[in-house]
Amino acid sequence: MRYRTLGRTGLEVSEVGFGCGGIGGLFVRGTPAEQRAAVEAAVAGGINYFDTAALYGNGQSEENLGRVLGELGIEATVGTKISLAPEEVPTAETLVPEKLAQGLRRLGRERVDVCTLHGRIGTSEGGALSADDVCGPVADGLRRAVAAGLTGAIGFTGLGETAALHRVISSGVFDYAQCYFNVLNPSASRPGAAPPGAQDFDGAIGQCAEAGMGIMAIRVFGAGAVGATPARHRLAGDPGGPLAGGGYASDLARAERLGALGAELRVESPFELALRAALAQDVSTALVGFSDVTQVEDALRWQSRGPLSEGELTQAINGVNEPEG
């Protein structure tokens, strides 16, 4: 395992992070034995960052992660997320620390290393918070949580309207961002590279790096679409609506090209290609949502082979995103 610095936080995190969300589903729908086996394998392989959220299973993920880490006596780097509705923004300065404290009780911890604002940023979608709200009252609440010793650093989820996301990045308020990146939509590192119908994140990863922020890559497998099969693990969650445009069905259709590309690049699966493509970016960690211990072992094996080279990365991105016909 290799480790990368999470921006100005100074935290050294494993370049593969353990995602405990609903898409992988292990920490929402798995058994205690399945959860424990996966964490043991992850830690043995060098993974030291675990990412959860209050919304994952309505707190179940936090509870399960806290229980497993406690049973195993693991001192991991842990991050959780809190969410706010627009109507909660006026009380964010006091509400944010309260929400984080509730998550800490579920985790059985006095603090987390990082706390992420969970949700979309923009103006046109229901439930989104404006950039002004995020950089104002919400940031005040997060800073208050830092001052209270509840978390060491603060970040935000980079989903929503591109212009609003770039404004929050440039504000200098946050220590890191969780940026959407995968070979099906690499526009967070390559501006203009979004496929038709998908969101162009216009180089958000580069902007974060220039601002000294840490970057956590999210949805590196496109919610599982890079496997190019409708079949999903029994614990895997519904990929839901599109996070960044095109949607899961569209990603699934385009991902069929990854099989041939994998053979050309001598990787054992499209998932290996996708993970190593993410590791070739200027990111601190690539978050992977696991469903079982076998997936953990696979990710560790692929990570050990190193990032794709620049030439391999370009070949993969161009191959999967070439126009039809």
C-alpha cells in the first residue's frame, strides 16, 4: 500500500479508501461477520482510511463501522458526513456540531479525523445548498465543530452545479473535496472530456490541487457500471438517479468497451482498469465501496500494480469515450 497526503490536513491516507456507503452495501446490509472479515483484510493490506455517513442506512453504517473497529482495536483514520436541508441553513452554526455529535455517538468515538458536508451544491435542484450557504453559515458550523474538537478537518462532496462547486473550491474554506471521477466521465481531471449528456466537472481535481486541498475520488467504478453487467452483488445498493448526467444505464452501455481495452492494457478486469485510472490522478485517495472481502482483496491486488501510465490512461479514456459509429 502507498500513502498520500490529504492536502493541507497533513493526514497520510491509503491511496485506496474503504467506502462504507449504500452502493457497496456491506456496512448497511452485511452481517457482522462479513463486515469484520472485510475490515481485517483491508487493514492487513494497509488500508487506513474508512469513510461513512449519517445517511448511509440511516446511521447503520456509522454504528456498524464503529462496532467493528472497536472489536478489532483498530486505530484507523475515519471520516463521516453530515447533511443539511436548505431550511436548516439559518441554524447551521449550532446544528452542524449537533449532527456530527450524533454521528460520533453512533460511531462510538469522541472525534473523527475529517467531516464532509454531504449533498449537492447549486441552485436548480431540490435540496441543494447554494455556494453562499456552504461558504457561509454551513462553513461556520463546520469550523465550530473543529473548534469543539469533534473533527480535525472539513470538506464537501463535489456534486451539484459545476460553477457552484468551483466557487466553493476557490473560497479557501475547505480542507478537501470528494470529487466525482471515473473513466466513463473523467472531466474532473480533463475539462471537456464528459460524454454527451453527462456533467462536465471542468477540471475540479486540478483546481482543488492548486488550492492545496486534498482530493478523495468518488464513484471510481461508476456505481459498478464499469463491470459492464446488469448483475449486481446481493448487498449492492440501487445506483439510483444520475449523479453526474448520463445515468447508470448509459454508463453500463458505454462500459462494454472496457472489456476489449482491458485486454489491450493487460489488466484482469474493467474494475482494475478503473481503479488504476483513478490512482493515476492527482488524488489523495480513491474511495471504493465494498460488498464483501473478496472485493477488498481484489482492490488491494490491483492497487499494488500501480497507477496506469499516462499513455495507458489516455488510451483507456479515449477508448471508452470515442463517438459511436
